Amino acid sequence: MNYQELAHKRYSARKFTEKAVEKEMLDNILEAGRVAPTAANKQPQRLLVVQSKEGLARLAKAARFYQAPTMIIVCVETNATWEREYDGKRTGDIDASIVTDQMMMAATDLGLDTLWLTWFDPQIVRSEFQIPEEYEPVNLLAIGHNGAEPASPSRHEKMRKPLKETVFFEHF
Ligand SMILES: Cc1cc2nc3c(=O)[nH]c(=O)nc-3n(C[C@H](O)[C@H](O)[C@H](O)COP(=O)(O)O)c2cc1C
């Protein structure tokens, strides 16, 4: 499968089987996140992998993740993120999202299903997992085995805007 095929194949899964994600697969996914680019190579990501029944039950208080058996809470250590001198913009959200995306695509490549979530209550995540004050939970990544009919790779023809609506050359 080449990258275009992989990108078209990936979809947001909202039904997973109970089957655990194999350790070698998880290692592979985490490695894809490890090598992700981050601004100034600061690598501010701090990942919390949650797979225990008890941990997943605590995370379920903060987000709806459809009983996925593996959840990764992607945090950034805010003080470790790069800051743009001109306006003070910090790249933590961007770095966390590149790491999340690389892991999501690696999981897809392994034949696993994923769901990226930002709809979660950060205060509950913080308190349930004693997330240090200087860390910010940015994304949740749900990973598991497919539990329903996968979305069609050709759905993008209708579900995505044509390039001419989002890409401009030389001027807007
Ligand atoms: C930054 C981001 C946040 C998202 N947050 C959620 C979420 O909290 N819950 C959810 O069910 N889906 C979430 N999604 C999934 C999107 O709704 C989904 O990617 C989009 O509708 C396109 O569908 P597809 O992924 O199946 O192609 C999120 C996706 C992204 C990229």
C-alpha cells in the first residue's frame, strides 16, 4: 500500500472489537510517533498509554471513545515547546498533532483502526491521571481492531472539498 492508498483508507472508527492491540504493533506505533518532526526538535510530547480496564474506565469519564482497547493521551510539556519570538506563539499543539498523526497512520498501516479525539474534558483527564501541571493533554488517540464495516476509501470524493476550494496559487 503506498501512502496515497493509506491516506485514503484511514477513517475514524467508532466501533472496535475487544481484541487487545498486540505489543509489537503498539511498539511500532509509538516508534512512528518518536521519529515525528517537532519544532526545533524540542520533542515536547509526553504520551500516556492506557490499556488497563481500570484506566480505560477512568478515561471514559472524560471522553467517548467507543470501548477502544488502547488509548494514548498525547500531552505536551508546555515549557519544552518552541516559542516564536515575534509573537510568543508556542508550537505544542502542532507538535502533539504531528506525533498523533504519525502514530495514527502507522496504526492504519498495520491494519488497525483509530479515532483521533479532542472532544474530552481536560480537567477530568488531568485529575484521573494526575497529569503534571506543566503538561497539557492535547489529543487522545484510540486504537483497536476493526469492529464494523470500514469507511470506503473513495468516500473522499464526496466528503472532502475539492482542492480548488482550499488551495490557492500565488494569491488568495
Ligand atoms: C483534530 C481532530 C479532532 C477530532 N476530535 C474528534 C472527537 O473528539 N470525537 C470524534 O468522534 N471524532 C473526532 N475527530 C474525527 C473527525 O470528526 C473525522 O476525522 C472527520 O469527520 C473526517 O472523517 P474521517 O476521519 O472518517 O475521514 C477528530 C479529528 C481531528 C483531526
